[in-house]
Amino acid sequence: MNINILEKMNKVPGGLIIIPLMAAILINTFFPQALALGGPTTALFKVGSSAMMGIFLLICGSSINIRQAGLPLYKGSVLLILKCVAGALAVWAAGYFFGAAGFFGISTMALVACLTSSNSSLYIALCSNYGDASDAGAISVFCIKDGPFVTMVVLGVSGLANIPFAALLSMLVPLVIGMLWGNLDERFKSLCSAAQPLVIILMSFAIGANSSIGTVFTAGLSGVVLGLISAATGVLFYFIYNLFLKKKTALGAALGTTAANSALTPAMVAQADPSLASYVDAATAQLATASIITMLLAPLLVGWFDKRLRAKAPQPEMVVRENPGYPVSSRTVANKNK
């Protein structure tokens, strides 16, 4: 009997991250010694998140197409810049008024990780209904924001976090290697694509294995608030993105999402700046919750804006034909009566 567990996990929004993350939190809460056996078990399931993040960045890099040119490159660059600017504004405002602790239990680190990420899979899915090939191709550039690199750059430049240059470089090296290798070798690119779910599952489990169920309950409401903030930015992204486009699209609103893998970012940031370690558990739970909230709201928002654009688009005039078998518009009748 073949039980496709991976397929069942994919049916849950953000399931590849949420399910192993919650499973590890439950195990670590009630049976902590099970993950403290030492050797490969502890290395893989409890302290292996850094190694898995390196592999994840390698995989992300392999999906970047450096041959991409024209409109997809332009759109991808605009989307990436918008997310970076949003993160910069968030860290400036939250850092200035609230400091690292943030507001309503949402740390500035969690807010920036939320706003500098977006759900790439959902964006691609929405492209099939509301976009074209150039919109889908934009992900080759836009996917650079996947992982903690952009978040760490924004926090480091702002001065809110003390991110050493070596830490940024350590994130960039596997990304660049993956990009070069993936563009030279299509088989490597396919291998990375197939391996990505496994890496995400193991990395999510390792991060959850260092948290507890109490943190999840504490962060629940603030996670919902974080998700609503992220979804609300989709409205702004919709209008700003269309300022850069000749042909308007509703897909700018798809930027108002939080990537499920953003839940893995706080642990990586805290490794670079240990002073932020106290915010990691809550931020991880908040980002996981926010990813689910935005996954549900973003399609509704994109669909509403697309309907709005179609309503504003000029309607094509009916072609006037002499053949009486064709329908005749009221404009045609009016013209004939003159």
C-alpha cells in the first residue's frame, strides 16, 4: 500500500513547514529527551538547521535564471526592490518608535522577516489565472528574497541588528554557487527542485525542536495581526507596482503574502546576532501563523483587483456586418436609422 504523505502535507496551506514544525514543537514539549540522543539523530533533527539552510539557499540559487531578459527581468527587479523598500521602511518605523521589542508582542525582526518575504508558490499559481508568461518569469529574479538574506541585509544596514559581514557572506555564497551551477547544468537544477521539499521539512523540524507549545499559544493572536498587516500591504503594492507597468495587473497584491519559510528566518538571524535570540521562538510562531493568514487572503485580494481592472478596461465594439444572421448592436441600429 502506497501512502503519499508528501501529497497530503501539500494539501495543508504551508503544510511542508507547518506540519513538521508543529510536530517537533510537540515532541520537544512532551518528550524532549527523544531528540537529545546525540549523534546523527540530534544533529539532523535538533541542531541541523544551519546546514539545512545552506542547502536551501543552494536550491534557491539554482532557480535563478541569469539568462532571463526583457520584461520578466524588469518585473522581477521591480518586485524585489518593492519588498526590500517595504522591509527598510518597516525596520525604520518600528525600530525608531518601538526598538527591537516591536509592538503588540511582534518584534521588529518578525515584522521585517514578514514584509521582506512573500509566498513564491502562491504567486506562480496566481500568475496562471491573472498574469502571463512575463509575470511567471519574474520569479527567476524575485526568488532572491526567499530565505533570510534580504532580511539580514535590511536589519544590518538599519543598525537595529549587529549582522557581521561574514554572516551575510555566508548566506550569499551558497546562493551564488547554486545560481551558477543551476544555469550551467539543467540536471542539477532539476535535482534541487526535487530535493527542496525534503530540505524544507527537515529544516522546519530542526527549528521547531527548539521551541515549545507554550510559545505557539502565546504568539497566536499576534501572529494573526502580523498576517493582517502583511495582507494590507498588498493593497499598497498593487497601486505602486502598476506605476511601473504599461499593462496593469492585479498581481502586485500578491506581494502582500508571508512566505511559510520566513518562519525559519529568525533562527538564522539570531545566529548572526545573538542579542535577538530571545525573540526567535515567538517570531517563528508568528510568521508561521501569518503565512497561513496571507495564503487565504491574497487570492481574494488579487481576484478583487483583477475584477476591478477588467471593469475599467475599454470594451471592444461589436463588428458591424451586413449579414442578417449576425447579431446587430444597438449602435448599429441607431446608425441605420439616421
